[in-house]
Amino acid sequence: MKFISIVVPVYNEEENIEFFYQEVCKHMESLPYKFELLFVDDGSSDATPLLLEKISQQDSRVRGLIMARNYGHQLALTCGLDHADGDGVITMDGDMQHPPEMLPVLLAKWEEGFEVVQTIRISTEGVSWFKSVTSGLFYKLINAMSKVHIQEGGSDFRLLDKAVVQSFRRYKERARFIRGMIGAIGYRQALVEFVAPKRFAGTSKFSLRKMMHFALDGITAYSKLPLRFAFFMGLLFALISFAVTMHVVYIKLFTLEAVPGWATISASILFLGGLQLLGLGIIGEYVGRIFEEVKQRPLYLLRVELKQQQKE
């Protein structure tokens, strides 16, 4: 019998954990698979770790990995994939916005021979117009800049074959954009659409600041276009500056129209100075990421593993 690992990163989800656990078990127990439910606690400050300990003691199919601090969703997801033992591994969020009733659909596609079954969120109940618009713009921007196509509406709710998980583990970069990484890995992929319901309880922990960091990670991880943009903008304005300089020299030497142009000079200095700072900022972002990578520190640390589940 095939063994399925369900990886669930959680952060301050004490209101959702038990209901989510019951729903997943209800849908998985009707299927011909052995399974484990692997929760990864991303440094929660509420009762989430205590609830995970309670559930893992009551059910041998549940494991809990408690991270040493809050590392972020993508590294928590990575931690789960590193520890998953299944022939197939499903990753999903624990707030019920990734509906457990979709699990049989993902597994059916996997049985058809697809090694990656990616869900596509066509809409989310109750989401703000701002988040919907910015999300759409982000995918259009990153696909215009990157050679790797990233499916618009793609989520971290997916099924990966064991071979894909083993390939994923070879990727060691710190600035993680897993949606792009899975797209770059390849393999045979199937798409499954779904409508994300509202959270069962609580509020989203994915703030605007985290969204911006996530978007920046995706762009810098899969595109060098911002660096090239800075170069070509610098080249363009260098040519414009040279042309303006030639015009000034001509006016000075061959006409009597030369007048003090302090306003023009000031505006030019400020504009070109701002452009240079923009270019330096883009370069600095990439250099900062190089700095993080070369230190070769561990991606994450675990404070405790609540149970060591052995695959039968």
C-alpha cells in the first residue's frame, strides 16, 4: 500500500488545528493509502505546539516538527519536505483555505502518472480587491521577466511524487520561492483548479510586508532583468548627458546665448543622482542575497520533533 505524507506548515493556528486534523483524516481514511500528517510549527507564540503535541500523542499518524524560531512559510514548507517519507507528498496550509476534500482529486491525478499535481486558485472567498489585483500583477510581472513560467493563481497546495521531492532537496538557496522552484524542476505536471474558501478561524498571518518580501524573493530568484534594466538606464542617460554636454559646449563657443543655468544643472544633478541610487539599490539587493548565500548557514533549526514516525 502506498504511503502519503501531508505536510502542513502552521503559525499561530490554534483555532484551526483540531478541525483541520479531523477533516483531513475524514477524507484520507476513505482512500486506499497509509498516510502521515506532518505539521511544521513555524515558531508559534500561541498554543499551537501544545495542541500538536496532544494530537501526536493520540494519533500515531501525526508528527510535529517545532522550529527553533519563526523562519517564514517557505522555509517551514522546506522543512516539511525534507522530513516527509511518503511515496507522494502533499503540501497544504492548515487554515482550511486549501480544502481537504481536494485530496482525493490530487491523488487520482497522481495515479494517472503525473509527478506534480499543482492546484490553481481561481478565486478566494472574502479576499480584498487589493490583494487580488496585486497578485495578478505580480504573476504578469514575474512571467515577463523570468524564463521560468510560473502559473498565475498557483498556490503551495500541491502533490509531489517522491522523485520530485528528492530533486527539490538538492536546491539549497535561502531566498526561497517554491512555486518557481517546482516550475523549474520540470517533470510531468497536471493542473487542478479550485475556489479557496474563507479561513475557518483567525486571521491571515501573511502581512503586506511579508507579501512584498515574497514577491521580491520571486523576482530576484528567477530574473536578472532588474540588473540589466539598471545597466541600460545608466547607458541611456549617459548618452543623453553626453548630447547635452555637446550642446552646452556649442552654445558656449559659437553663440552669445550662454547664460547661467543653475536650475537646469540642479535638476539634472538631482535626476541623475536619483537614477544612480536606483541602480545601486538594485545591485545592492542582489549583492545582499549573495552575502546571505555564501555564509552557508543552516536553512532552519528544529527545537523539538514531537514524534519520529517510521514508514511501514
